[in-house]
Amino acid sequence: MKKFIGIAVLSTFMACTSSVKKETAVTDSSKTVNGATEVNDVELSDPKTESIYKGYISLKNSLVASNPAAAQQTALDLATSLKAFEGCENTAMIAEKIAGTEDIKVQRKEFTALSSDVIALFKHADLKQGTIYVQHCPMANHGDGGDWLSSEKKISNPYYGKEMLTCGAVLEVIKTKK
């Protein structure tokens, strides 16, 4: 039991977190699948967390679209948001690695580590509205798997793009704390 509590406390400290409170809204409306755009409004209480979420979703969508140039730019924007958030400096360096390469395979590999950090952050974020889905592809990273966040329940795999767009499953649902 002590080991479990220690791990829970450690994961909380390892996640980038902040206590700044202000209501903002984030929409993952840029994702279009088969001509249909799905929208799930996610509202967070912290503007810095909102900026990170928006940047992360943009990066994820760039990888889903298999667009390494867009992934570079969105990763650079995300790195800026992460640097502005105390405790997320190491995660910002991962985003900078993604921004520093045109190789989509390297971008996707680094996205795994970045997602791990960002998922930990959003599990502890103050979600005011909407739902965030933690999704998983068991085939990513040569069978080691890879997780990511999405504003939609429908799978759009950032590790394979259109090659295996729907490979994956929802692992966890992050909802408002009512």
C-alpha cells in the first residue's frame, strides 16, 4: 500500500501542474474524418493548461494527417506553452525534438514520451467541461504501444495516420470533477 501511495505522489509531482485558475475553452475542431468534423468542447480552468492542451491536440492532428512540416510548427508552439508552465521544462525539450526533425517516424517516436508527460498533466487538470479521452495503439513503437489524448472517442491514430487510422482503443476517460 505504501508503494502505491508513493507512486501516486511521485506521478503527481512528475506531471506538469499549476494552480492558476481562469476559465478558458479548447476545441479540437480541426480534425476532419471522411468530410465530417467532430467537436467536443473542453473547458479548463487554467489558461496555461488550456494552451498546452490546444497545442498538444494540434500536434496530434498534424501527426494523424502525416504532415511532418505541420508537426514541426505545432510542436514548436507546444514547446513554447510548456516552457511557460513551471515543471514542464523537460516536456518542452521533447516537443523541441519533434520540432527539430522532418522525419515523421522520429516525430512519432518522440510523441510517445511527450504524450506520457502530458497525459499525467491532464489527469490532474481542472476540467470544467467536456471529456478528454486517453487512447492507446498496441502496435505503435514496434509493438511497445503508444498512448495519446483526444477530444473525441473515435480513434484517429497519430502513430500511423491513414495507414491504420482506426487502430487503437480508449483506455481512460477524463471527465469534469462534479
